[in-house]
Amino acid sequence: MIEHSCKICVGAWPLKDHFLGDCGLTKAYVFEDQFFAGWTVLVLKEHVSELFKLSRVARGMLMEEVNHVAETLAQVFDAKKMNYELLGNQVPHIHWHLIPRLKTDPDPLKPVWCVSHEPVRLPADQLAERVTRLRAALRIHANEPV
Ligand SMILES: [Zn+2]
């Protein structure tokens, strides 16, 4: 089901050139701000606003996909801690922010939203390298997003 007022459903966000791959129920993207290296967004393909609106089976599958991506990010970026954010206040379409918090984190006790910083947009070559590395690590299909 597509919600036409939703920027995920209409394909306006996350950015298409940051697409990592299809995880099953979700699609993974490198987040456009890489100040926190490895920040990844996992979006549900279907427009659903709350976990409790999913079937028990779908919710279980979703959590397995979240877990797979989070564990892979933790390994690739040698995270000290993983952060899982499922908010939806601005975009009420289930999407997880999965954020490796590294040893070099400037403020590890705070959620990323509370850490003041200049957004880091990767140059095209570094983005391509990160996408390639994460696709290989995640072992996900790199089909173009629909
Ligand atoms: Zn949506």
C-alpha cells in the first residue's frame, strides 16, 4: 500500500544513490549524513506506521532483518555500541536508523540527534566504496529500488 503524502512511499527519501539492497521486507540505505560512520536506514517496503500493526510473523521477520544489518554494521565499523532508532515522528512509515557508535564518538552518552555536528556527505567515490563494502558484508541483493 502506497501513501502518497509519505516521502518514503513516493521514493523521495532515503536517497536512491545511497541504496544498499533488498533485505526481504525492508530495503537498506546508507544515511545521507555520515558524520556517524556507517549510519544506515532500513525502511519497510510497505507503508505501516507502527510495529503493532504488523502481523506477529512480519514483525519477527523485520526484527531479524534489523538484527542482521545491525550485527553486520557493528562488525564492519568495529562499533563499541549499536543504536536502534524507530521513531517515525517526522515520517510515520516504519524505518529504523541503525547507528554504529564508535570508540571515536564525540559524545557517546547522547542519542545522535542530540550531538551537534555538521552533516557529512560522502563524496561520490567514498559513497560508492562504502556501498560496495556494505553490500558485500550484508550479502544482500543490489537490485535497484522500486
Ligand atoms: Zn510510506
